[in-house]
Amino acid sequence: MSVVRILFLCISVFSSISFYGKKNVNDYKYVIVPERYGFLKKNDEYQLNSLSKFLFNKYGFQAFIQGEELPEDLINNGCLGLRAEVKKNSGLFVTKFIVELKDCNGTVVFSSSEGASREKDYKKAYHEALRDAFKDVKALNYKYTPKTQNIKEEDHNDVTTKKEVSKPVVSMPKHPETNATPIAQKDGLPKKAIEEKTVSYIFNDNVFIFKKEAYGYELLQNNGDTQVSIGKLFKSNSGNSYIVKAGDLSGNGYFDNYQNFVLERINPVTNKLITDIFARQ
């Protein structure tokens, strides 16, 4: 390996770590490889997707091609996995690939330097360029390190259930003659939360901020000292539910009686309906 290559590789890895802050590939247990990359005409053309899976597994990851049988924890919590993508930046006589890994919110966690090949045969060129780009993946020395407070989607359900069991129930006196009713909720959110402009929630060990807007809420993710907008919650006509537009977190949601936000969405890994609980802080 040339001195220039080594220097560029070090800069690339350092830049990835610096730019993405607390995002680290070691926080993720799996890698999901698509059946077909965008620049290909059919699934696993030139065996490029199969080679990607092989190389990820070779360098310590647990990789699956989308559509394969998946582990139970990944089925229940798609955010345990990173989505692999290969970008093609080919020139006139050179095939160039960049390998990217994105989290379940679509945020790029890792991006390799360009892998290149001057082979004329497509399959040989694609394989050589991909293997060249994977040198940066190898340099990561990946080892899965679960977060100590990592809460899976099923764990959120358990926590919510426990809250429901332990929370004292206060019976409201009925007064038919005055038609008295409990304090009403506005916009689907309990009165206490309405008074606040922003509300914090925990989901998959990440902090999310719901910022009140005229259309509903802006969804922000807390990344250390900064807050990044990742989507919006649009209030439905009924006022009790919301249409969520936030990448892989898109779906329909509502606030429960304990001020948690319950999101129903399609798991991007399994294409099945799942329920997420954003726990109120």
C-alpha cells in the first residue's frame, strides 16, 4: 500500500469519526445489504451484492441480504442494523465505488474512500473496485459493542407496560346532572405537555425533540450539542393522531395516556408493520 493511500485512509477514517460525532459503527450489530444497488439493472448483478455481504462478514460484521431470514432482535428492532450502499463514481476509463453505511434514520455513519479499477470487463472492474473500497471497512477493526443502556423496541413496550401497572389510578367522580368530564386533551397531547414548546423523548437510546409548530411538530434528534431536524409530524383532521414524515421513522402516531408517543410504521428491514414507543422524559 502506498504512502499516499495510507495517509488518505487515515484522514478518511478520522474525518468520518469527527464528522459523525457519537455515531460509531461499533454501536450497530448488523449490516443489511440491498438485493440490488441503484446503478445495477437486476438483483445481485455481477454478484456484487453477494460479494458485499461476504466482505462485511469477512471483516467482522453480521451481514444479510435484504429478503434473507433475519435474527429475531433485528426483526423487532430494525435500528440495530446499518444499511449498506455502494455509490458509483466512474470516469471514462475508471470504475470507482464508495461504500456507505447508514442508520435507520438515513444518517450516514461511515463512508469509505473511493475504490478504483481500470479493468474493462464489468464484473472484474466492479469486484476490484469494491474490494479496494473495502480496505477502509477493514481498517475500522469493527467489533460490536452494545450500549449499556440500549433499549430495544420490545423493551420499550415492557417499560410502558410496567408504567401502566404501577401508575396509580385516580377515579373521577361522575356528576350526570352537570355532565362533568375529565380535563380534555388538546391536539392529542396531555395538557401538561401542551404548555411546553418542546418535549424530549427517548427511543433506541437516542434523544428526540418534538418542537411545536402550526402543522403539528418538527422532529429533531439530539446529537450531542446540536439538534438535527429529521422530519415532521402533521396533525390529522381528528387532532388525535399524526402523520409522521421522517425517513425510516415515517408512519402514523399518537400520544398515549402517559404522554409517550406511539408510532406505527413499516420496518425497513422486514417490510412488516411494527410499533415503536418514544418514551417521554
